[in-house]
Amino acid sequence: MFAPALLLAWLYRTFGFVGLLPGVVGLAATGAAGRRVVRRRGGHYTPAELARLDDPGLVVAAARMLRRDG
């Protein structure tokens, strides 16, 4: 949990502001790659896709399915 903050602190102490920039970009890329967004048009979802959704995603999926079914 504290590893990203420690990594950024170490980069800043070792390389200064120049070292901090790649660390921030790397952490942002890692976070973006780790988070997948499931978007399905028309309200058709597989059970695996529904299992990966978080609470707000489930709300959107349920609304799309209800809209689809009338």
C-alpha cells in the first residue's frame, strides 16, 4: 500500500524532480493497465463481465438491461 509512495520518495531523493516524472508516469500507466472497463452496447453482458464490474458499473449495466428489456 505504501510501496508507490516510497518509490516516488526514493526517486525524488535520488534523481530530484527529473526522476519523479518517470515514476509518476509509470505508476499512472500501471494503474490504467490494471483497471479494465467493461462497456457493452445494447445491454448484453456475459456472466464473467458482470462479475468484474464494480458497484457503479453494475448500476449502469442493470439500467442498460432494463432499457433493453423494456
